[in-house]
Amino acid sequence: PTAQWTATAAGCAVIGEAASPHIEAAAFGRITDYGVKDANNMGAAMAPAAADTLRRHLMDTGRTAADYDLIISGDLGKSGHDLLLTLMMDAGVSLDAARYVDCGMLIFSPEQDVHAGGSGCGCSASVLCGYIMRLFREKAIHRVAFMATGALLSPTFSQQGGAIPGIAHLIVLEADEA
């Protein structure tokens, strides 16, 4: 149930100085290794890095999750999504499931049997450039925290029983006032 299906997708965005939305802030991730060794549970390998990046971003900016219309992770899937919520709660950061979404869960429909959801950079790129940008154009959202998640997976190291470290970088996209 923790396995994910690789999403073959792409997305591209050019955001200039006068763009709306524009990049309002960024937080660089740190490599985080919780000792997860199961290559079929990539969400668990990457969720600690996403939680660390999001927690540090909120502390650095003095914001709360409520200051964002959406907080979006890249490709944690269902199990990683749920783990991120737990890690944030354990860190004392309130993050509700209605405000936090994961591209790996959004890219496939609920009717598709993809276990925990989608995996791979195609998830975040295509969901951001399609679904999320459409929400900005429709003025349904104003500010989002978007985290690209990734695993530093070496198949050889993993086959030898090595852990899978994760990393997550965050940007804040903000639309100009209408």
C-alpha cells in the first residue's frame, strides 16, 4: 500500500519580475535521513525532509500554515502525506489536511489503483503548472507554499541495505492583489 506509481509528466513555468504569481520567498532544504530503507515507501523517506523545510520556513518568516491558501508537497503520496501531518503535529505546528495537499495524490484520480499515489518530479511539475496555476488565474488562491520533494536514492546502495535520504526545497508563490 505504500508503493507509488511513477508519473511520466512534465511542466515548465517562466516567472519574471512582473509575473503574477511571483516568487515571494524560498527555503532551501537540508538532507534528512531517518533511516528509511524501503524503496517501496518513498513517501516515508522524503516526508521528514519536507517537514523540516516547512517547519524552518514558518519559523523564519513568523507565519503559520493559516497564512497560506495551500501548502503543497511534491510526491509524497498518501503515506508520506499522512506522515508529514504527524511530523508537523509532533513538532507543535498546526497543519490541517484541508490546507495541505500532495501532488502525488492529486495527479491520479481516486478510481485509479495507484496504491499511495504518484511519484517522481513529473508529479510536482505538472500539477503546479496545470492545476495550481489555473487556481491562481481563477483567483481561487492568493499564496501557496510549494515544496518539491526528492529522494537521494542510489539503487545499488538501497539493494545493499542502505538508507534513503530525502530533501525538500520550498518556494512561496504569491499573486498580486486584483
